[in-house]
Amino acid sequence: MRIGMMADVYKPHISGVTNVIALTKTYLEKAGHEVFVFTFKDQQYKDDEKNIIRSASIPVLDTGFNINWRYTREARNLLRTMDVVHVHHPFISGPLAIRYCRKRGIPIIFTNHTRYDLYAQAYLPAMAEAISETVLEAYLPGFCRALDLVIAPSAGMRDVLKGFGVDSEILVVPNGVDLKPFQNPGKRMERSKFGFSDEDILLIYVGRLGPEKNLNFLLRAFAGALQAYPNLGLMLVGEGTERENLQDRVKNSGIESRVYFTGLVPYDSLPVYLGLADAFVTASVTEVHPLSVIEAMASGLSVLGIQSPGVGDTIIDNQTGYLVAEQDLAAFTAKLVRISTDHEKRKEMGRQAQIAAEQYDIVRTTQLMIDCYQRVIRDKAYRKRGWRYKLNQITHKWSKT
């Protein structure tokens, strides 16, 4: 198959969606398919992979996004040779897919990766009204009806889409993860490099240090747990706009010696960092399909999170980790103490988490996606044949009269 991935933003932008597109592209190519990514130009970036088709664009403030409302002629012509098109962002790539592909009979699939309402509140407050629930309720149902298939990475995201009024068929197909590096990280690092000892219980968070990740809540819970269990440590792996504010909170809370900020680390180093930890913690309620949680589970770590779409779909409470109600600081702090002090339970949940992570293996999810592509291609071809057959029958009948 010739598969076109359409994305508003791609490398060098760092995000879960970028990682999903790149990894899925790699494994689709390994399966023998030809994959093209249609996106927009970043003037400073040179692509190091084949078949990345970029159209001229303009930057959107300092968001890292570069957009346009059309593709170049060369990109349009190439897009129209695809067997199937897979849209990963609904607001720019989505309408472009409909404009360029629908009338030519090219099937279109859309995966909704993001809680756009929550992200707008966190990152684009000036645009939050433009991407409010009301606007999404007005936009998404009609947009999805114009497509051939809608995919949600989790059951929770499917329910969110239905809550916005989407009445099209929605299949749940999880985003894949290459589990092998996390299951077998190979090299190790010493905790002492980061100021922790082997006797400490080290908790780890991996992800963007952004307002949508609810990290102030996590730090408040950690400070409370530290009073009950002084040999706790917390490592925050990642970078983001909130780092300076979070570091100030840590300093003002008097827990500076027990919290370590790594900054941005290379993705291929994450298994080694996760290998340092005893458990994974997150307070985010904006996840659609939490890849960092799945990577932690694949590393054999139990997880503490908040019951919400995405995280609540991934963690089985009391089996692969613990879930607490949103914004229940006392309950989160109590579970933080429990996951730190009940060593046997924590280790058993980690073993169960590693088994549960297998369902997200990239080889399995890539095959599920191939099945979706083949289905919409087959269905589109059947509908075309149906209309041609009916037209031929009418023409044949008319010619005999």
C-alpha cells in the first residue's frame, strides 16, 4: 500500500504524536508498505528520513507549529496517488485531506490523539474559547462524518469523542510502543550520579514539564509523602515551560535534595533512566494514550496515576498500579506512601504491568492499523463497484428500450 500520513506538525517538534507517526511509519515500511508524511516546513530542520513531504508555511507565535491552508502542487499531486490517507490532526490536515482526497475516492482515516480543549486552556489561553467544548461539539461530528473511519487510541478517548457528539463509528486502536528497549535496557546508571542511594525508593516521572501535566499537584503530594517516609526520591525527566516554576516550588518547599530535574534526555536513553526507578508517578489528566506510562510498565514499574481518560484505560487499579480520583490530594499522597512502602505489592504490580504492556507492542498495533487501512480501501472499492454496477445496469436497460 501507499499510505499518506498527514500531520500539522512533525519533527523536530517533540511530542507523543510525532513519536507515534515516526514509529508507525518505520514498522509499516518494515511490513513492506510505502509511507509518506505530509506536513509543513521548519526552515531550520533537515529531514533524515525518506518520504517527508513538506509544504511552505508560517510559524504560529512560539508554539513550534508551522501552518498553511494548502499544500504545494507537488505535494497535492503526490497525495492523490495514495491508497489511503491517515490524518493525525483535525483542524488543518483534516480539511486538507477532505479537500484533496475525498472527491478522488481516496479513503481517509483520522486518529484523535489529543484533548484539544484541555491543551488550549494550558498553552493557548487566548485561543481557548476558539477550541472550547462548544466549538468542538460543533466541529468534530461533521468532520468525522466526512471520513471513512475514526480511531481513538483508548476507550476513554472514544467516550470523550462521543461526548462531543461524534456519531460516526469509532474503533479503538492503541498507539504502539517499541517495547524491547524498555524490557531489556542493557546498560545501567548509578543512582549516586543524581544524589540518590540504593536504599532510597526512587519515583520517576517522564514527560513534558508543562501546565497540562499537573506537576504542581504531584510535587505537593510528594512533599506530603516525604514527611512520612523520608528516604523517598523523585526524578523528573523532561523539559518544558513550567520547569523554572516547578524548581522554585521545590526550593520553597524545602525538598530540593530529594527532587532531581534531568532536563531533556535522548529518547533512546529513557529505558536506562526508567531502570533507575522503583515506581512511575503521574498526576496528568490530559492524556489520551499515555505512552510514558506504557514505557514504564514495559520496564517493570508499577504506576500511580489519576483516574481519567487514557491513564485510567491503561492502569488496572491494585493490579498494575494505583488510581485515585481527580484532584484528591489526600488520596494521591496516601497511595504515594503505599506504593513506596509496600515493597512486595509494588514489585508484584510491576511484574503484572510488564505483562499488561504487551498489548501495546508496536508489531501488534501496526498490524491492527494495516487491517484498518485494508478495510477502508476494500469498503471504498466495494461502494465504487456498487455504483458502477448500478449505472451499467441502468445504461444497459436504457439501450434496449
